[in-house]
Amino acid sequence: MLELAILGLLQETPMHGYELRKELVTKLGTFRAAISYGTLYPTLKRLQTAGWITESESDPSMIPPMTSKRGRVVYKITAEGKERFADMLAQAGPETYDDAGFGVHFAFFSRTDRATRLRILEGRRRRIEERREGLREVLSRAGERLDAYTLELQRHGLDACEREVRWLEELITNERSGRAPATPGSLDLPADPAGDAPPVSPRPHEDRP
Amino acid sequence: MLELAILGLLQETPMHGYELRKELVTKLGTFRAAISYGTLYPTLKRLQTAGWITESESDPSMIPPMTSKRGRVVYKITAEGKERFADMLAQAGPETYDDAGFGVHFAFFSRTDRATRLRILEGRRRRIEERREGLREVLSRAGERLDAYTLELQRHGLDACEREVRWLEELITNERSGRAPATPGSLDLPADPAGDAPPVSPRPHEDRP
DNA sequence: TAGCGATGTATCGGGCCGATACATCGGGGT
DNA sequence: ACCCCGATGTATCGGCCCGATACATCGCTA
């Protein structure tokens, strides 16, 4: 999962570890609060060994105050890495239905085709529905056996499931009708006719302010 | 965390691994969907080696159809185990503020004193508030840099945080006024005057139907 | 010039997961 | 009578990821 995230971020611009972690927080907010360095650096090495990323010669992050070179290592994605990234997105199976996997994939939805998006969204919904049913069954079958706190915990969980299913449902219908997720400031797209292109792509990247 | 959960469950009745896992699902619903056997069995051994649990001689789960003995191993908690469990509940620190830890501790709140409950609840609230602020900042600072899907993900996350804070707030005020969590069927307690005893204890355990 | 907080890379031990293997029990089909 | 199958049950292995920790440098302020 982390591999996918790193590959995805490096697709937009080269970065070093520290920066990567920050971007991860920005992109994956809830679903993966913060990636530990104890995972990040070994993973970077793994990706490098595999040939998906390489150390970048020039350090593009030499911005405003930064002048001297320190021990930083800036990585950039390779052609094989891009290939790999695309594969991972397209192959997306059941791992993408659990919390962590879903979050990462969803964050890169704008780089996926509609069919894949729908597959993931529906799988995720299915998964949450199962969890919801499980909770309902527990509450109705074992309810009187549980203490007040446990009951409260389950009820809160059930509520969260119901909300998430509704959220997913909305996303799915939007997706089917060819719309990007409804942005309150509404940058609704004109229902792209090809029906397979990512609905909104971020500005590719511009230098940090 | 798993250790605490196992100790907590065995406190109520002896069990074997398979059964333990089911109870775990029942008690921890959302926060720890299912415990993998690959974790459970090694942990049981660890607990046994440490002396917190022992293999039970008589197999109390020889109920209705079950007659012959199979390879099952029924564990029961030891005196040291009970001590350890109480310690872990009382010492509860920051680990109990993240998702997994909080769920497990909350599920055993009825075995904790009020001071500990409040400490955990408030720590958890703090944690979620921080997460919430992080998301708000991302949305306001980096919002226009992100694509529609990522934005939607963050908004959904923010919403979940806000709900959870409200939920925790309610629990905290209830706790301060000496009430158990409000049960719709309302088994509200009469605001226990000692103020330190668990508000609702589950029926200790009765044979499965 | 000394200290401090942010930046930055790296390792280690340990918890937990998913896949897998293997064995037994009870019930249903043929 | 036979056999297969799904639920029950225990166990191991490789691998991801986390938290703690260590160490070094930069730029600012006292």
C-alpha cells in the first residue's frame, strides 16, 4: 500500500523522504494518519532496488532559503515505476476494500479509469455493508449479554458504517452518471462523453511558493 | 492490545482460541474487525509462558452436541493474569488514544474506575481534535492544489472526526455526571454516589443456550 | 557562541495480518 | 455404506508497518 502511495506521489514531482511523508499526510488524511519513518525509508530502498524509483541527480527542492546540500536523497520515479503504478491501480483487488487500501487507492482515483473506480467503490461498499450487518446481528443477537459501554461502542460503529455506505452510494451514482464528486464550490464537470478519462486532474505541479 | 483483550475476555469465562476470536468480533466490532489466527495463537502462547493464563483441565465448552475431545486447548486466566489486566487498564496511556487501543480499552470500560475512563476519553478526544485540525488546515491551505477525489476524501474524514468528537463529548459529560452511556432502552443508573464503581457490569456469564 | 527546534536519514524489535497447511467432526447426498 | 463438504480448530511463515531511538545539520535567537 505504501509502495503505491509513494509511486503515486513521485509521479507528480520528485521528492525526498521527509517531504514524501508530509504529502502523504496531506493526501491521505484520515485513512493513514502518518507514515512512520521506520516504514518509509526501508520502503524507499526496496523500491529503488526493484528499479521503480531512482535517486535524482539534481535536487529540485533547492528552493528559497535552502542553499547548501545536506544528506538528503531526492527520488524520482522511473519508466518501470510508472508502469508498475498503472498496473497496481488497474489490478486493484480486495485489498482495496479495507480501510488503508481503500484510502490510498481513492486518493489516486483521478489517475484511474471509470471501470476501476466503480469496481473499488462497489467492493468497498460491499465490505462496509458486511461489517454493518455483522454489527446489527451482534446488537440484536447478543445485545442483552453486553454491557452499556460495549453496546455504545457497537452503536457508534454501526452509525459510522451507515454513513459510509451512504457516502459510497452517492459516489457510485455520481460515477455512473459521469460526474466527479460533487464539490460544494461545484467544479462539476460537463459529464465527459468519453466516459473513461479522469474527471479532474490536479495541476501537474508547480514550484512550492 | 490483543493481550489486554484476551485477558479481558478470559476474565469472564475460559475459552479456546477459536471461540476467543468470535467473542473479540462481538466485543470490538468496528475497531478491530477480526483478529487473525496468525496473531492469536502466538499471543496465547506468549501469555501462557508469561504465566498470565493456563490451559484449563476440564473443558467447560463440552456443551450440547459436542461430546468427544478434539485437539482444542481451553485457556483460563490466572491470578497474576488478573493482576496484569487491572494494571494495564489503570496504566492506560497514550496508546489508548489511537483507534485500536481506544476500542479495546473502551470495550472494557465497565471494569475501570471513573478517573481512568475520563482520562482515556479526554485523551482520545484530544487526539481526534488534532486530527480534525490537521484536516481543516489541509483543506484550507492546500485545498486548491488537490483534485476533487482527494478533497472528497478529506471532507469525509473531517466529517467523521467531527462526529466522533461530539460522541466523545457526550460520553464525557455523562461520565462526569456519573451516568453510564445513555441506552435508548435507558438502563440509566441512579448516579452512583461512590462515583468510582463501574456503572454497569454484564451478567458474569451464563451457559450458552 | 551556545542552545534549540525543525529538518533529515536510518535501524531495530515487535505486533499484527494474510496465506497456507493440516486435522477432525457432523450432516447430506448417492 | 460411502464420501465429500463446510464448520471447527490449531499452527507456522513471510512480510508490512509502527514506535522508539540515534544521530547529524541548518537557521534562528538569546
